[in-house]
Amino acid sequence: MSVTKNDYSKAVSVLSDVFGSFHSGDNLMKSITPKEIKEIQKEKKIYTSTFGGGVVSTVKNGRVIKTDPLPIPEDVRQYEIKARGKVFTPPRKCLPDMWGHGYRRWIYDPARVRYPLKRVGWEPGGKGKYDNRGLSEFVRISWDEAIDHVTGELKRVKETYGSAAITYMDTFHTTWGTIHGMGTEYTIIPRFLNILGGFTEYTIGTSSWVGWVSGASFMYGFWWANATSEGHDTLADSLQNSRMVVYWAIDPTKSTRMYHGHEMEPWRHWVREAGIKTVMISPEVNDTAVVHADRWIPIFPGYDAAMAAAIMYVWITEGTYDKEYVKTHTVGFEELKDYIVGKEDGIPKTPEWAEKICDVKADTITGLAREWAAGPTTLYCQLSGACRGWYGHEWTRMMVALQTLQGLGKPGVNMVSWGWASGGAPFDKSIRMPGYTTGIKPVETKLYPNPVPQKMHALDVSDCILRPPVKWRGGSTGATYWGEEFFYNYEYPMPGYSEVKMIMRLGGGQILSYSNVNWRVSGYLTPKIETIVIDALFMEPCTWYADIVLPACSDFERNDISMLGCGGLYIPYSGSANHQIALYHKKSIEPMGQSKSDMDIYYSFARKMGIYEQLSEGNTEEDWIKKLFYASSICKYVTYEEFKEKGYYVFPFPEKYEPTPALRWFYEEADGLCTPSGKIELYSQVLADFYGEKNPEIAPVPKFIEPKDGRRSDFAKKYPLTIFVTHPKFRFHTMQENVTWLRKLHKMKGPDGHEYEPAWISGEDAVARGIKQGDIVQIFNDKGKLLAGAHVTERIKPGVVRMFYGANWLPDDRTKPGSLDRGGSANVLTSNEPVSVHAHLHRIEHIMVEVRKWEGQN
Amino acid sequence: MKYALLIDVNRCSICFACEVACKDEFVGNAYPPYSATQPDVEQEWIKLQEFEKGKYPYVKVYPIPLLCMHCENPPCIKACPVPGAIYKTEDSVVIIDPKKCDTGECSTKPCVKGCPWGVIFFNEESNISQKCTLCIHRLKEGQEPACFDACPSGVFLFGEESEILKEVKKRGARPMNPEYEAGPRVYYIGLPSVTLAGHIIGEQSLMDIPDAKVAITEKKSGSAVSCKSDISGNFVFENLKAGATYSVDVQCRGYKPKTIGNVKLDIEYKHLGDLKLAKATKK
Ligand code: SF4
Ligand code: SF4
Ligand code: SF4
């Protein structure tokens, strides 16, 4: 449904007409007592969290009327950092971002799925019509019918083809929750399918940490944390000891917001207030650069490893690296040195050599290298950016190598991401609370492993479906990697196992957040996939391609328990907020329409299939919350009743706090990393043993590797511009793309009234193509073509075009992959080729394109 | 009590939390007698505008939150034909009374045109003009305005006028467009102005040179100003004359002085790039 200017007020009145202003469709049938009505009419404050940070929602007449930052009570002790004569303390409130402030608009959006739906043309038993997936209408069905269809199909598919014929595709990220949302996705759904007999696992590996897990981990371990080294107490370490902060290929002000909002924004301000110099290396003057960087060093995206090599060249030739540390803390320095100085391949990696590759002036590289070596430097680079591009593992290994040469772990010499993943602020490590992906795991009594060994990889999904068999190596089983998983071989289908016939999914977002949308969609236009079921909040691309759509409710419409922004099991013991806040997540309102919580939906399937007792172990939502409460630290601080009544609890910061800055122990002990040698492996024997010394895509020491289809390849003759596809600012992947308040902030209205997704193009490239600010442009390559609004700016390096992925995909014909996309979904242009022979992972961030002014011709 | 507001543009991280928080406070929510509900998308009572100056690779971005200035002598009141429809409260907050404004007399939208900053919006559906109320309904409850409360970057300093004016003086803030003589209560730090900047490095070391003394002299008038380069070797002169020609002198102990004559300010944000200082020869 498209959203026009008055849709919101209409939607509000439609919702209140149809469902009454305060109860769900199901509840319409129930009578409400005058006492209950009085209760509903009262204004209430609910302390909760959104994927954009902690908020207090104001509820009146059964409706959320607004959200404000979650307050921190005056009497709660906060952390304090003393540095350079200043004292830094966080504000006494959470700092939700535009997503958090826009949550109300999102949950009341007219595009909400309000009843169970069935696709016209779909028939149970694989007898329907499939080539019109994506295009056909949906009809409303009852919950009973929906449950019959889903459970009937699960049963039939399992009996006909075996359990391997069922797969479950998790989303990119969904709403916050331990029991619902991410919790259901990571625990309840797999548990449900495993009880049924298992399923073919849909492997994503990772899509945001690509180069880190496949690169940096081989150097310094931290497998369990996706190669983000420990983050604790790095904030104080930087503020007290660093002379400079280098931001490299990262825009944390814009991108590091998920599940906590702007909690870290003050930290970056403190860096400046402490008088620490800063520099940004990036293809664009991103938001972080605007407010936090003294200087911008523009670079071609994907060529950063060359610059890093040249920095090391300066240090090695001038003797300004930490020779003692390198001797005691690392293995393989000589091999790395041979590569850097050119002994290995005859090419010294000089700043002049790098300039030709990455287009940063040699003088700038030399100057930066000397600044870096002049005192302790914080390298702010983890997670984001260049790790998702060509040979992203080389860039991450280079980053570790840089800090290693300066004595990683020494006061002020650290690597950070300061965010959701690794924290950074002073943090009471004795506190254990559920968070991201923890789900019900800590309190399940019986575990159900998946008996089906077969996997399907997200990178090859459409090939697996349409053109099996498919073989690949690496790619992991889930969110977290272990080194040896890179060397496992997989094939689909596995001998003795069926191909996938039925797909279960929770939440949207995947089709547009992953590479090569057109190819990805082609996999759904086939009778080979007989049934697709989705549990969704909105009508969006993943929903269009489903057969049965089940209405899910949002975080505001169900109860849950968690710690704000906590990394949960994904990143153990991380706290990414300024305060450690346990949240009861009391529901603010009743589920919209006939929507249900994620857990409820799976409970209803289980009931029908006779496995409810096994799935639930007799637990209701409230029982799980209670059990998780007693399994967490919070139970030592307040009673369950108090916690539930108040809705949240802010753990006081300990009176006595001993900071343990990340990796200081390694600096002191020179041993104990999770690598074969326990040291930093500048040369990786593991990689050497598997790939040998001469593999062109991965070597035992980090190298700059020329992108095959990059700006210096023949490919660039046809498509001369590099598109730089980054995490979106105005939506969370695809979520909130429909929020009018946020669309207004960035979409560009064309002469036809259509709201185009903006694309940044440099003044120089625009002039060369006759493009002016606000023009509609076509961006294209061999993968696809889209329309965007040109934002002509000096903030981007000439030769580079920038877009955020995740904009709504509006192709001329949803059943004809490759047709022109008017929504501006940047992933119609990206390639599903893997990062390298070593990393069978998404290479989402860059690809070559051409841009031309759009005058209506195809 | 009179309020005033100081906005530090240099701290703004372009996050739009302020804009969206204002939406969330007012869309669908009326706060009589001060405000009717804000429509879903058309109006932006606070609007963050990003101004970009300079040429690649030396770019300066000014993110400027613009909201009603709650003027001392509001031109909007003068423009409004309906007595009392726009008024100043005793706290000097300028309010458009949603009841009194709803007369149907203002098809020409005189107040919208009357406000020189364009922060009044006409609601075509309900026939009233609307704008920022400084969240007076929140002030009465002892809360901060919603947009200030949402800001993660400490851009807004809000409070009693005399207190704010002290800061204004201390930090050299200034109102936007003083020439309108409207007496705006909002003061800004870091508004765009004609600027000359540069980056000083050592010719041999290629490293940043902090604390260098940079003096610029306007050729015509001979008027001179000076400053010191910062920790990253950057220097900035703001509020210069557009089109004027300056000579730039750089001095630093241990280095030979450097002069660049005839720097013409042909663009608003002029950056001289890397200025390399040669080491002084030892005597
Ligand atoms: S800024 Fe405009 S609307 Fe506000 S008081 Fe001044 S003239 Fe009136
Ligand atoms: S002060 Fe209140 S009304 Fe004015 S812009 Fe801010 S949030 Fe909106
Ligand atoms: S909330 Fe603050 S930092 Fe964010 S855009 Fe508004 S003024 Fe700038």
C-alpha cells in the first residue's frame, strides 16, 4: 500500500472504526467492564525499548500517544570517567534516535498486516500457481484457516519429502525481544522445527561482519565476538591515553544505533572535548566526519588495504613501530615485513605505490603514518565499512596489523567499535541479563538439536533452489564463527536429503538487505517452492513473495524481558548503553487488528500439531519472563513484582570499580589469544596450511588484493563509478521505510510526485553527465537498474556514488526480475559473488555502476 | 521568566532526532489552548537544514536546526489581522491561538508571509496557521521541549534569558538575521559565514603543526586578524568579507615563516589545503 499524505489520519480513524480505539479484533467479541474501560482511559507511562533505543511510551485510551527518552532516576549512581582534568558522565536519560522517536508512527502505519492472508493462486498440496508470486493479491482468511494451512503443509511436506524439505529463513533483524522478535527468531522457531524433525538450515553466516570474522579472527581470535576484540573500558582508555583517534571506513554516528539509539554519541563528543585529534578515512564526509573529525582523507572504497600497507611501510622503514612488542607478542613479523618492503614480490608498498591504487596522496599517507606513530592512537574501525567489500578480510587483517605494530593493548593503543557489539563505557561485568539472540535458551530444560545436517547458503539461495546441486566451502552455521568452519565443504542437496519445498520466515527485510535482489527474487518464482509462510508486521517485498501471511505484533504490543541494547549471547557480556537497564517491556497496547506475538503464532502451530507441551514446556509468556528474571542478575536487586510493576530497573554503577581495559592483559602477558600460538599471528600458519603461500585471493600475511571487477579493471570501462552501499540512516535495514516522518527527511520528490531514494554523486561526476541536483537518474549495471534522485554533493569522492540499501523495491513487474526499480533499492545492483575464495560471504558494499540522467526511456 | 535558546551548530550530528521528536509530540496530539494537532508530514516546526560549503576535498557542512525564534518584536504578530490570534505569553513564548486563528479570514496567509524565517505553516485542512510552541505545555510541567530533550549531542542550551545571554556573550553566539530587527530569542554558534581555512604541516615531516600563528590581512583596508592552528594543524577564520583579497602569514618557532599573497575569497568556504612550512636553518 502506498502512503499518501493523509493516510495516517485516515489509518488512525480506520483502526479506531474497525477495531475500536483500544482493543484488538479478537477482543471485539469480548465485553469490557466499566472498570476496565476506566483503566484503559487513564494515562499510563510504560518503560520499554525500541530498536532505536530506550523510551517511555505514554498510553492513553489504549493508544500510544508519544514516546520520550527513558529517564534514569536521580538517585541511581552513574559512571564517571576522569580524563585530562575533565570529568565525563552520561546524561540522565536514554538517547533514542529517530527510529525510536518514530516508533509510534511505524506501528500505526496503514501498511500493517492486520489479519491472516492467503495469496490468490496458492493451493495447499503444491497445486497452486507460482509464477505470479509477488504480484498476486491476498485474501483475508481466519486464524483457524491459517493455522490449518501452515500445519497441514508442514505435515504434508515432511511426510512427502522428509524434514529437509522445510527451511527457515531468519530475517535481517527484527523487533527487539528475548521471547518475541529476535528471541523467537533465534530460539522458538528452530526449537519448534527441531521438535517436528528438523529442517534445512539457511546459513547466513554474517552480512555485517564479513571481513572481520573471515580475516581479523585468524590474526587475534575473538571468534565468539565476530572478531571484535574486547571493548570494555576502551572509552576511558582512549580519553585518558590516546593522542589521536583514527576513524577508518566507519560512520558510527549514522550506523551504530541499532537496539540502543545514540547512547555513544556523547562519547565521540568527549573525545573532542578531551583535546584528542581525530581523522576520518572514508569515501564520503559522513555524519561522523561532519561533527567529529578534524580532517577528512577521501579514499576509494575497497582499496583501503593499500593505504594501510603504505602506513606500515613508513613505520618499518623509519623504525617507528614497537619493535619490542612485535618480538614478544606476535608471530610472523618477518613475513609481513617482506611483503611490505617488497622483498617478497619486488614491490615496496610505498606511499607512492598506494597513492596510485587508493588515490590518497602519498604525502598524506606519510604524514598520517608519522602522526600515528607519534603517540597512542585509537583505531575506530571495527565491524563496519570496508569489511563488506572486495577481499574485506584483507582490510580487517591490515587494521589488526597496524595496531599490532604500535603495541595493541598498551595504554591508549586500542581498536574499537563503541557500540552495540562491544560496549566501551565502564560496565559492571557481574551483571548478566538476556539480550540480542539470547531467547529462551538459558531457561529451556530440554534441548532439541537439529537432526538434519543439510544447509542452504543465503549467498547461493536462488542457485540452490533453481539449479542444484550447489557446492561451497565455509559460510558457518549461524551468527558466530569458528576458524575451522571456513574449511568445511557443503553441498546442496546432500545425498539422501530432499531439496527444500517449504519456507518459513519471520519478519521482512532479507530480500532487500542482501545482495542481488533480482537474482534473489527469481528463486521464489518457481513451483519447486510449494509454500512460503511469513510472520510479518508489514506488507513489503518478503511479504509479497509469501503464500500465507500471518500478522505479527510489534514490541509495544506484547510483554518481554531484556537489558537495553545488550549483545546477549551473540556478543557475550557486552553492554552498549550508558546505563545497564533491565526492562520488563510491559506491553503498551493490545495487538493491532488480529495480530499476535511471534511466540503465540508458533504456539498455535504447536497446539495444532500436538507438540505444544514440548515446545512450551508448559510456559506462557509470563512464565518465560519470570524464569528469565530468576536466571538473570536482576533477581538479586528487586523482587519480580516490583520489577513488573515499575517496568524497569537501572543497575547502580558499582561504588568501587576496577577498569580492565581491553587487551591490557595481553599487553602484559604476551600470550593467551585464541590463536594457535596464543599471540597475534601476522603470518597465519592455519591459512598457509590450507591455501598455501600463493593463493591470489588470500595469503598467510595480509595483502592488498586488486579487486577483480573494481575501478581499475576492464569492467570499469563500461561501468566507471563505484557504488558505495552503506547501512541506511533513515530506516533500520528495511524497517521504517514506510514511516512518513522519516521519508520526509530524505526522499526526493520527482516531477511525477514519486518519492525517489536519494543517491549521492559528486559535483564533478554530475557535471560530466549533465546531472543537476534533484534530477531523476538511472543507476545501472549488469545486475540491475534503478531510479534515484540525484543529490549532487562535494561530500563524496569523485568516482563514487553513495546509496543506502533497504529502500522499498518497486520494479515495473515483480515477476520479471531485472525490471526497472523505481524504489531505489541499491541491492538490485550488488553481486552475490562471495567476498573471496576464502570467505563465502556477502560482498554488499561496492560494485561498479554507471549513472545517467533519466528522461523516461528504459 | 523569559526563555532564550542557544544552538551550537558545531555539535549537531545531523541525526534528526529533534525533528522526529517534535512530530511524535504533536502529530495526533493537541495541547489546548496552545496548539492543535500537527499534520502528519507537511509541517516541520523544527527543521534541520544541511548547508554544504566548499569544494572537494575541503567541505564544510553546517547542520542548522531552525525553529520559531519566539521574537521579542514578532513580525508575525504585526502581520496578523486578527487581534490576539498570535500573542506573546508572559514567558515570552509566541503562540498562535488555534481557536482565534480559525476565522477563515486569512486566505492570503499573512502571518506565513510575515515571518521572515518561514517557520509558520498553514494547515489547509483545518484552516489555521501552526508553528513551534516551544513546547509550552511541557514547560508548564517542568519538562524540556521535546526536541531539545531528544538531542544526543548537546546542541541546545535552553533556559532563563539572562543565564543564556551570559553564555551567548561568552561563546560569541549571534542571532540569525539581526537585520530583521525582530529580536529573536534563539542564538546560534557556528552559522555559515565567509571562511578561510587551511592545514599547516611540516615540509619534511608532513606532520600537523599545532600552535602556528596565522595572521591574515585584507589587502584593501589593511585590517588584520590572527589565530593559532589547532592540535591538527588546522586554522579557521570566519566572518570575512566575500570577494575580498587577503594575504596570509604563517609563523611558527623552528620553521621558516611563510606568506601567501593574494588569496581571493571567491567561494564562501575557502580552504588553502596543506600549507607546508620548511624547517628554519640553524643559526
Ligand atoms: S520566528 Fe517567525 S513565527 Fe516565530 S515569533 Fe518570529 S516572526 Fe513569529
Ligand atoms: S520546542 Fe517543541 S514545538 Fe518547538 S520545535 Fe521543539 S518540539 Fe516542536
Ligand atoms: S537532535 Fe541534536 S544532533 Fe540531532 S539533528 Fe537535532 S540538533 Fe542535531
